[in-house]
Amino acid sequence: MRENAAMAARFSRPLLLAALLLAAASVHAQSGAPPAGGANTSRAPLFPKYDIDYIGPPMTDPVLQDSKETYIVMGCAYCHGMYLQPRGEAADLMHSGLVGADVNGSTLIPLLKAGVPRTLKLSPMPQYSDLSDKQLHDLVRWIHYSRQRGRHEELTEAMLPAGDANAGKAYFAGSCASCHVTDLARVGAKYDSAALRAAILEPKALTAIPPYARAQPSDTRLSEGRQKHNSLLENYSAPQLANLLAYLSTLK
């Protein structure tokens, strides 16, 4: 516990300083006031600019942007990468089965509160037991969002093995049929392999309304379908995707 507390303190001091600098830069930029002592004739900024090369441009979705900033300020990006590309001995959140099994923070929030001790393979993670529920859910939201986008990119570019249509049919029955009962008639005739893969990974019906940019739609079936799809997206393996493509291609 003492080691975790000490480590948390070491993390908090530089992060607090960074947060104060960012806040001061924001106030200065909004006020438009010149620095004390006269006009800044060189127009050189007093504080570092928003680091687009590292952080990326501000997101249009304010909820996701807030989650992203929380992930940065809490120091998660330093070890786990801004978009879940870890450095050193940090856990690979992009491919972690533990993250894939999480539902609305059910697994991740207790872990964040407790911290993770050092192991032979992983660096320690300080406990975040003093964060608010909002901050904890911000971290969880950004982790899942980054994982979904990262897995989408990986699976779009992956060289897939030969698919097994029978295995794909079994996977479909267990994971997809509850939502897709009648809407896939002749889908194999409507799409070629590339278009079918794209439709599996990012169905247009679920991306028409961004999940965070506005209030959840009144159609609970749509929001539940998006949540289930995103969970599948985070956990697809390349062979599973190949099998599913093989099966859907037979529906002609």
C-alpha cells in the first residue's frame, strides 16, 4: 500500500503541473490579453500549444474529448499509449482478454481502484481509488473506444485464413442471430468479400447516430445492438471473422 501511495504521489505531481499549465494556457488564449510587461511582439506563445502530433486534433464529440483528456491527465497514455499501443512492460489493452470481457466498467473500474502490483512481465500500476465515478467511467470509455477503433483497423487490414462456413454458421447462431433474424437474406449475393467484411466490422445502421455525441436514442434495440456489436468487434479473432465471412457468403 505504501509503495502504491508513493507511486501515486510521484505520478500526481508532474500531472498536476501539466494540468495547471494546460489550464493557464487555455485561460490566456481565451482572454487574448498580452503578457505582463507589455505586448508580445514576437508572438511566441507563453505556454505549449495543444500537441496535435501526440494527442490528435480536438474531437467533435465533447464527451469523448473529455474522456480522452482524463486518460491523458491521469497518466494512462504514458504507459499504455494514447491509442493503446503500450510502451515497455505496460499491459496490452488492445488485445487483453480482461478488457474484452469488461461491460461498462464492471471489470476495469475495480482494477483501476485497486492498482496492479509489479510482476515478472508487467510494470506496476498505481491505484486510482481517489477518482470520481465520472473520471473512472471516462477512463473506461476511452479505453473501449480506442480498442474498438484499433481492432477495426487491424481486422480491416488483416490477411485472413481460409474460412470454414460451418464454423461461421455456428458462431453466427451463438453471437449474431438474436439481432439478425430476417435482414440478411441473400447478403452473400449483395456484397463482395471486401464489402461484406466492412459491413460486419462497421454496420452502417449502427454508425448513423454517433454513440456519444448526443443522448441515447429512444430505440433501445439500436443502442443495445451497438453495444453488443462493439463488444464483438473488440473480441473478434481473424479466424472467427474469416469463418463468419465464409458463412455469410453462402447466403445467396
